[in-house]
Amino acid sequence: MNLERIRNARRWSRPRLARLSGVSVPTVERIERDPGYDPRISRVTALASALGVTLDELVHGHTAEGPTSLDARGSIDDTAPTDAGERCAVGADHKGA
């Protein structure tokens, strides 16, 4: 999952993201740190909404246009490489759209 990368690109603390999403700080930390943790979809949806990204962007790092990554300012950078085959905690391997 790309939660920590997206959060850091926005320069948000875990407490700020927790406050804006309604997800507890310990849960945000566990999602970021424990690749085996499988959070409830309602929590992942709340995090994506607070960050202003789609579920696919948060979980797989993809937009409707294809793989992307965030630059240091939190903007989408279509030229940066991503690992589309990366396993995420909330679903199976993403094999592409």
C-alpha cells in the first residue's frame, strides 16, 4: 500500500491524517508498517478520501491513466517508475488494468 508515501508527499503527520480521516493513529501506523495487516475497507476508503486519492491510487499506485507516483510536492509525476506487481495488504497482487 502507498499510504506512507502519499502521506509523506503531502508532508502530513500521522495524527493529521488520523484526524482528517477518522482512522486512529495506531491504525494508520499499523497499515503503514505491517504488510500483513488487512484493514477494513471502510478505513482504507476514509484514508483515500482524506488524502484526495482513489482506492486504486492508495492501494496500487495507479490512476485511471496508468501507473503514477507522487513527487515531493504531492503532485502526480507520470514519469516516475512504480512497481505494479507489488503485493499490498488489502488485496491480491495487481496484474495491471
